[in-house]
Amino acid sequence: MLRQATALAHPNIALAKYWGKVPGSDNAPAVPSLSVTLAGMATTTTVIFDEGLAHDLFELNGASADEPSRQRVVALLDEVRSEANLSLRARVHSRNDFPTAAGLASSASGFAALAVAARAAAGLPSDPAWESHLARRVSASSARSLFGGYVELPAGEEGQQRFLPAKPVAPPGALPLRVLVAVTTERTKETLSTRGMNHTAQTSPYYRAWVEHAHRLFARIRAAVLAGDLEALGVAAEESALAMHASAIAAAPGVIYWLGVTVEILATVREMRSSGLGAWFTIDAGPHVKVLCAPADEARVKKVLEAIPGVLRVLIASPGEGARRVDGALL
Ligand code: 2P0
């Protein structure tokens, strides 16, 4: 007996950053975050429950994934099996249509697509909030990719969370936006987010200040999205990214995700603003820079970014839809 389903999800980029977990929790974030889901790039995932399998298999972009990645997939499948009262093991095939080195975490779109595909393959009805909760327990940022447009993930509380999903804040059209990703290196090896944030929490004297400040930044960013105010959003998003990185840089030893070209891009974005071109930056757990601007300024901002020595290429994304089932299967 085979039971299968396929789902698609987009990556998301945090405007209010998540960095740090509630100690002793089931991967609950210590701070609230707010992201925009990005159309134009996607992970497609097929889950096939198969009685012929002795254990779960996970193939990513056509090759067997490493064991730590497979274990995270198994953790999510175990939740779904227990909910559906199913004992079958599964084959999971996942493909990203964007390069791993693009600076967009494929774990966010990957676990969102997996949560939708696995529950559908197990015969469970669609429930985006529950799928978001399940995805969050494996990788917190993936909880936000269940929903389209602007999405928040609240901070958790001490102890095991009964239910902590992300939730939609505003649809994609609420604040017209372009996100330009300035790719700075083909290297993918850097301190993994989970390690980076746990190390920051354990050793950075600025971590407590980050957590306190992140709540205020989140409130400003949420209000800017609801008001459709790109400038207020951009200014606060820059503050969130810099405060997050400041806490990581102050860890012992410091977690430094930036390259020289990263700083060049930050300076150039600020020069664009001084010359009247609306552009704001954000940076995740890597050296690439994501630049926010209005749709009408996309071509001008792209040209300026491409001219910076060390910028390899510039990808463009817009607000998109949440994770969903699709026809067909990856086999
Ligand atoms: C974010 N990041 O809000 C932040 C900003 C990176 C920098 O969420 O440990 O892979 O699996 O819950 O979700 C990346 O962290 O971390 C991330 P885990 P995740 O997008």
C-alpha cells in the first residue's frame, strides 16, 4: 500500500529576527519574529508512506541527505504518524529550485513543505496552524512559511508548548515590496543558526539586551506592515538585523557571519538612501545581504548592488503565498 502527497513552500525572510530559544522548551523562540514569505523560489516535497520500507529515507535534490538532516525529517514524520495512528515508514523526496548558496535558508521552505505533504499523505485534513506548530518544533523559521504574505511567530514560554504556530499578519499585497538578495559567496559552510544562537545565549553579555529589545522592534515592524509604511519597516528591520548580529558578535568566541563585501553592501545601501533611493538591508546567519525596496525602485537598486565588487549576483523576490499541496510527485 502506498500513500503519497506533494506540497510546495516558499522560503521566508525575517524582517524582525528570531535569534534564541526558550531554555528547556520544544524549540520555542525566545523572541517574536515577523517575516515575509517569498514568491519566485520554492521547495517541492513528496512524501510516500510505503509498507516495504524498514526506515525513513530522505533525498534532497536527488541525493541522500546527511544523517542530521534525515533525523529532523524523521522527527516530523513521527509526529504525523502518531497523529494518524500510522506505523508505515516513508520516502521523502525534496527539491529546491533555488541554489543552496543563495543565502535563503532552504530549511524554512523544506520543513513547511514536509509538514503539509506528510499530513496529507497520512490522510489527515489540511490544518496550516497545526502544520506550522509541527514545523516550528523542528526548525522555528519554517513555521512562518506555512502562511503567505507577512507572518509572525510569537515568542514561546517556559516549559513545553501545547500549541505555538505562526500566524498571518497581512496578505502579500498589504505592503508592496521587493527583496533583492546580494549573493556574496558560493560557500555554504558557516556556523549553523541553531549553534550560533545557542552559543550567543550562553556566552554573549548582550543576549539579554537583544531579547528585551527584540520585543520592541517586533512591535514597530508589525505596526509598519499594518500601516503599509515601507520606510518605517525598513528602518526597524535594519535595527533588528544589526541588534541580532551585535549579540552574536559579542559571544565568546564571537560569531561573525559577515565578509568584507557584506559591510560594503551595508554602506552602499545607506548611500542609496542618502541620495534619495529608498533601500534598507537585512542580514541572516550568513554573509549575504537582502535589500528591501519598493517595486518601482527594483531595477535601480539592482544595478547599484551588481556594481559592488564582490557581489556575485542579485536575486529578486516578492511577497508570495503560503505552503500548499500541489499535483504530481517527485520520484
Ligand atoms: C530568522 N534565522 O528569523 C532568523 C534570523 C537566522 C537569522 O530563523 O534552530 O533554522 O532550526 O529553530 O529556524 C534560522 O534559524 O533555527 C533563523 P532552528 P532556524 O529567520
